[in-house]
Amino acid sequence: MRSSSTPSTRSTVMHEDGKIHYLMAERRSICNQVTELTNRIKNKGELHKI
């Protein structure tokens, strides 16, 4: 079975992941917004499990 992601796709994702982490460290407000949105999404998922 072949993997659906090609080496170039994986390296692009890894590059973007690194870029996001760099920007989040550089711009704390972005980090806070991402954290808040992530928590909101997680909490909505927990509400639907009930």
C-alpha cells in the first residue's frame, strides 16, 4: 500500500509547521489566539460526546 503523501508534500508540511511555531513564538498574541481556538474546538467535541 502506497502512502498518500509524497516526499515533497511531507517536506512542505514540515516547513510550514516550523514556520508556524516560529511565528507563534515571535508573536505571542497569535499563540494565544491559536490556543484559545484549539481549546474551544476541543470543548465543543467533548460536549457532543455526552
